[in-house]
Amino acid sequence: MDLAVSNDELLCIFLPIIVYWVYSGMYVILEYSFEKYKLHSKEEEMEKNLVPRKTVIKGVLLQHTIQALVFFLLLKMTGADSAGRPSSIIVIAIQFMIAMLVLDTYQYFSHRYMHHNKFLYRHFHSYHHRLVVPYSFGALYSHQLDGLLFDTIGASLAILLSGMSSRTSIYFSCFTNIKAIDDHCGMMMPGNPFHIFFWNNTAFHDTHHQLHGSKYNFSQPFFIMWDKIMGTYMPYTLEKRSEGGFEARLKREIEKDD
């Protein structure tokens, strides 16, 4: 196996990581200036979350190290490269759609199983749910095995089964990272295109992180079709709070109040 790394391979391995920290860092800055768009207050984060931000940063950095190693091995074993005739926009669009559907399918069923299997949830997936109040750079915070099986292998399968070149996979990996960060950012910013084009958005995923919503809304990162098909979709409403910001409330919580 040739261990030499091309420019495209370097970008494939490291650019999604750079994009992750740059994009999540943008939200860190915004959350201090636009609290009126937040789903949770700073006080809620301090009260409900079980790990400090410093621990989350260390966990995500370790996760990125494992991800970089897996992607490097994947590129070398498959011999993927971007040489040859460039793909057309139509081909790339089809590959993106296939990859999105593969990733959504893989993550829905693995995610749901992680919640329903008590051993796997307690020892692995519960790490991610230590963040009851999600925030941007906590999107990939998880136990290392959970992150490997759920995020890294899921993305690798999506790239392989869609037939993407390494160059196209760079764009897909960056797009997926941005979407995952947006889902966990905890802010409903006006004009956010993800909130316009995807029902699976920040508020949708926030309901899953709530203590009463952990058995619902498993879909991520793009569509909600599997929740609808499998009967795990929980409707919610987005309400303004009197003290500022928004609150995503599960339908069953509203019915209890009534």
C-alpha cells in the first residue's frame, strides 16, 4: 500500500475538520451576540449539561484524529482518486442525493438501536447525550467507538456506495459537517437555509436531546422520512419565551399542560 498522500487526499482528510472548527466557531461568536435566537439559555446549559465545554473540545479532537486515520486508510485501500474526466454537475448531484439517503438510512437505524439497547446506550451513546443542551462544536462529541460506528463509518459507506471521487467526497464531507453543526448549534437564526429546505433542523434535533424526547426524532442529518415511516416522529412547536429566545416543545408536553 502506497502511503504517499496526494493534495486531494490531504484535503479529503483535513478540510472537513478545518471546516468543522471554523463553522462551529462562528456559532460560538453568534451565541453571545444573538441570545434572542437561542433555544436554551446559558444558565440551562450550565445546569443540565453533564460535561464542561473543555471536555467536549478534547473529545471532538480525539474523534477527529480517529476520523482522519480511518479516511486515510479508506483512501489507500480503495485507491480512490480524482484523476480522469471530471464528473458533471448532474452526476455529482445524483451522487450527493444517494450519499444523503445512504447516510440517513444508516444513521437512523444505528441511532435508534443505540437508544433501545440499554448496554450500548449506557456505555457508549449516552456520552453524546451528556449534552442535554446542544451547542455547535458538540455535534461530534461522543464515545470514540460510538463516533467510529455512527459518524465515521456512516460517512464512509455513503461516499463508497454513491461512487464519489475523493474530490467530490471533500465537498460532501464538508457539507455533512456543516449540517451536523447547524443541527446542534441551538440557535434559530432568521434566513438560515437549512431551516428553509430541511425539516430536520436545529429545533427538530433539539427535541431529541430533551430528556422526554430521546425515544423520538432519531433521523439525521438530512431528512425525517425514517421517523415518519417507522412511527418515531414526534411533532413539536417552536414558541417564543417571555425572557427571550425560543423553545422547541414536544407535542405530548403541550398536551400534558392542557
